[in-house]
Amino acid sequence: MPLLINRVVADDSWLLVDEDNLSAHIDEDIVVPYELFSAHTDSLINAAGKLGVRINGDQDLNLILQHLDKVSLVAIEFPAFTDGRGFSFARILRRSGFSGQIRAEGDVTRDRLEYMERCGFDAFAIPADRYSDDIVSAFGEVPVHYQGSADDERPIFRQN
Amino acid sequence: MYQYNEQDQNLINARVEQYRDQTRRFLAGEIPDEEFRGLRLMNGLYIQRQAPMLRIAVPYGLMNSVQVRKLADITRKYDKNYAHFTTRTNVQLNWPKLEEVPDILAELAEVQMHAIQTSGNCLRNTTTDHFAGVIADEIEDPRPWCEMIRQWTTLHPEFAYLPRKFKIAVTGGPEDRAASQVHDIGLHMVKNAAGEIGFEVLVGGGLGRTPVIGKVIREFLPKQDLLTYLEAILRVYNLNGRRDNKYKARIKILVNALGIDEFRNRVDAEWDVIRNTELALTDDYIAKIKGYFAPHPYASDAVDGISVLENQLEDNAEFRAWYERNTREHKIAGYRAVVISLKPHLKPPGDITDVQLDAVADLADTFNFGEIRSTHDQNLVFAHVAAGDLYTLWQSLRDLNLARANIGTLTDMIVCPGFDFCSLANAHTLGVAEQINEKFDDLDYLYGIGDIKLNMSGCINACAHHHVAHIGILGVDKGGEDYYQITLGGSSREDASLGKIIGKAVPQAEVADTIEKILQVYVANRSEDERFIETVRRIGLEPFKERVYAAVN
């Protein structure tokens, strides 16, 4: 599954763990599902490695917001491209000061990338069958923004 | 009206090219059907029963003559020489080709028009009062605020995949001609005790399967907070609205589930965070946008036309009837607002031909500062016609079959396209509209009935707002036959209410006869000057039920 980070194809340096192999990797750079984060919050935020959390729209972003300085990556799942909750999650994370990676996962395809980036996503895990080398041309297709966004909070009337 | 600057133009040009590429990739098999569906809907393109349908945005119902001429041209070049105005004051083409839509959009962009967010689960076109800016008791012209909302909603990156569609209406004063109480958000310009102008905010109104009147979430919102507050509502909705069932996904369901107080608490908590961010409106921006809606250069001698007009009204009963039904007071002496009826005899309500569009554009240049408005009840408005020009304008409109003196009467119906065009519809509507028109063609009879609102939808989605009509008609399918359920007592005005069903649905052939019976009950029961809706509210449904469902002996 190709991974774009800051519009460039990149290797994934993170390891996704589950309940069974968590203890073996707890001091590495890992991404844990929200349920694990919720169940083992204290041990995870005190572990030696960097911590990523995978969350979807049904889960409570506040738990991550409470520990934002201990989290280095948030992976937001899009179970379907029509599920727009992840856009608000990213926006809230960035405005709360989160500077780590926000990765879009799941049904992540070309025609959502521009809006996702504007909301604060900087990494995109794109299903292989929907990936093509020209996919990065999706960014910046519409160069004028009436609204502020994660990288420039100024709406049109405060630009210039 | 608002004029695009370079940035606005660049945005819609870029959007055309983006959509052109999306269409190309879809036709090349690179985008799955379901995904392209989302993309094309967000750009106003439906796949209908017989052909695609393209819905073109008319932001808050305001157009200039250049735009209307372009619409005429597009209907000739890409469609079947007519267009259809909708209850969102937008305009629809019924026969475009999917492959040609990018070219249509490119032509629209030349005249600052587009189809952005005219469908799909996103922020839709904002609507307002079609008499905005010309009403004497208006607190403030709502259109600059609509324009600020237009800019904020257009290609909003966070709210393009909402649980369901989202509609906002704005009114400038106590009268409501925008059905604001049955919108996801209704904004009313109000003045507070300190004399400051701001907005009363309603949330959670809507029609469709679950009609609801909106609830007040904030009694007074300062002007500069407009967009931060809207954004707070949208964020709470985007995060919490139901996504498991599209029939329960509108914000009205969320507001009802949480209760208005809890919903308000959540919005306020979010608003606290964003109220004083860059999204707070600046005085400069407000002033700049208001500048685009400055009054037209009204002629100071327009009042001189009034005496001429009075003679013309005296001499010509047909002209007088049109003047009385189809024109309204203007706050500038010597001017009137004219409603151009798109409800001619035996033609689909809201339809207009290319020839009529061109002629309307020319007349607007001659008599109305080049401005044309579309209304939520599917008519057009020339808002600023000098008294001395009314007779000439009327003659021209009459020759175009655009001067039927029926505004506000029974035949000024809102009707959706129904089964003839729409793939959602359960029943036909256009044939029933014809039946009603044939039955009630006598203008003197209609004037005797007076102000009445009849709306007809071809399915439960209620595009024609039947719940909030004095007489609402809903087409239903019963074993392959079209039947029509009738509601009485609805209103979309400042006294908004939902109509109640009078009984079992009637067969298609009996709709007009049933309406006649209802009107007979009204005529027999009304006290002097009482409008239909007032009689219904006073005497209740029983007398109507008795008459309509009386056993045949």
C-alpha cells in the first residue's frame, strides 16, 4: 500500500501492533488501535518508543487530545470515502497544536486528498489499486481557498 | 450584485478543470461508479429517469442579464431549449449529456456561474427573501450576509462529506419569504435591546420524511460571529450526525435526539474555541461585501410615473388584475417589485424557454437595472420597476406568456418535476398540475379564493415543500397507481406550521375535484377577509374531512 508523506512516496517506519504483540514491541515506534490505547494509556505514553494511535469516527478523539504531547502520529480511518468525520478530527488535532503525523487510512483515494491536506493530514496510505504516479497532481488543483486551513488559518478576507 | 474578483474567477475556473478531469477519469474507468456519483453530485449532476440532470447554482436567487442570456444559450446548445427553476432558487437542465457537462460548466464560468455544491451531502446554495433590499420593514439587506456565507461554504474542505445535505436560509426582517424555519439553519436579521443588528439563529428545521420546524438555538448572534458560529454548528453536526441511516442523517434528527439544550451546549463549547479566531468577520470585509449591494441609481422623477400608471390601471382591467396580484410595494416611492409568473396555464411550473430567458434578460436591461431574481416558489422577480414602465413591461411579459396574474393564488403552485423526470419520484406531478390548472382557470374564481399556497411533491422527499403549503399534495404509489395524499394548514412563512393529513389518499383523477370540495368548505366557513389558512386554523380539519370523504349516496 503506497504511502505518501508530504506529497512524496515514503517508507513506513511505523509498526502496527495489536493486543497479542504489543508487549514485544512496546518500546519501539508503534501504532496501536484506539482500543489498546484506551486500555493501556499509562504504559503506552510512558514507553520508550514513539507512539501512534489509530482512531475512527466512532471513537473519542478527546482521549488523544488529553495526551497530545505523548503522541507522535494519529492515523484516522476512513471506513468509506463518504465518512467525513476524519476531516474534523484532523482539523481539531492541528488547532490543538499537534505537529506530529496525521495519516489518512482506509478508503483514501485521489479526489479527497486536497481537502484532507487542507484539514491537516500530511500522510496518506492509498490502496494499491487506486494509486498512480500522477496522484500528487490532486494537491493544489484548486489554488484559491475561501476558508482558512491547517497550514494557513486565514480565510479569504484576511489573505493578501 | 457581487462581482467576482480574480480569485473568485480563478477558483471556479480551476473547479471546472478539476471536474473535467474527474469526468475524463470516470469515463476511462479510473473512478468507480459509486465514487463518481459523490463527485458528480457535489457538482450538481444527477442521473435521472431519462437523462442526466444538471443543477446550476443561483446564489441567493440573484442573476444579471448576461448570466440569463448565457443560460438561454446553454439550453439551446446543450439541452432542449428550456430550463427549470427550483425551490432552492437554482436552475436545472433536464437533458444535458454527461460528457458535455464540463463544457457547460466552462461556459457558465465565463459569466461567473457554476454548479458547485448544488447537490450531494454538503453545504448547499444559501437562499433568501426574493424581495431583499426593497422591503420597507427590512432590518437589513440579507444578501451581503448570503454572499459571505457563499464564500465560506464554497469548497469548504472539512464539510464536503457531511452525514447529509445542509441548507441555510437568511431573512432580513420579520417577514419570511425564504421558508427559513424549515431549513437546517435559518438566520433572521434582528435588532437587540441595545439597538445592535445581528442574527436570530434557528437550527434543525427540515422537510422530507420527518418534517420539523427549526428551533431557536441563539436569540442574538453578533454579526462578526456569523461564520464562527455556523462553523461550530457544522463541526458538531459533522462529528455527531448519524451516518448509519440516510433517512436519519439530517441535523434535525441530531437536534431532536440530543434536545436543543444539549445541542446548544455542544455548539457553544466548540464556539468558545473558535469564536475569536481568524474566521471572525472583519469590518473591512463586511463593508466591502455590502458595497456590492448598494442601492441601484433610482430615478428621482420615478414618482412622476404614478399618475400615468393610475390612468392605465383605470383603463385596463387585465393590466389592473396583473398589477394587483403580481406586483409589490418598493421602499423607494415610484418603484414596484414585479413577480414574473412561471406558472402559465398548462405548462410545468418553474419552466422557462430559451426565447423567454433571452427576452427576460432584455427586459431586465431596459426596466430593472439588468437584475433578475429567482424565487423559492419558482417564479422570477424584477425588484425595481418604475411605475411609469409597468404597463409597457406588462405588455411585453404578456406577449411572452409570462404575465399570468396568478401570483399567490391557487395556480401559483410549487411543483417538483415528479415521475416524468425524477428517479426518486413515486408519482407524477405535472399531469396533476395540469388537471388543477384546467379546473381552476377562472381568474375571478381564483381572486375570490384569494391568497392560498398549494404545493405538490412526487415523493416523500418533499422537494416541493408540500408539508408547509396551505394545501399540500403528496404523490404516493399504491400498487402501481398514482394516489395523492392531501394535507391542510401548513405554512412556510413567519407563522410556520406543518400541514396535517386529512385522510386517505385520493386517486389521480379526483385531485382537482377534491381541492374544489376543500375550497367550498372554506368559502362556506370563512369570515370576512379571512384567508384560507386562517379559516383552516380556526375551524380545524373536521369540516374538510367530512366534505371530502362524505359517503356518496
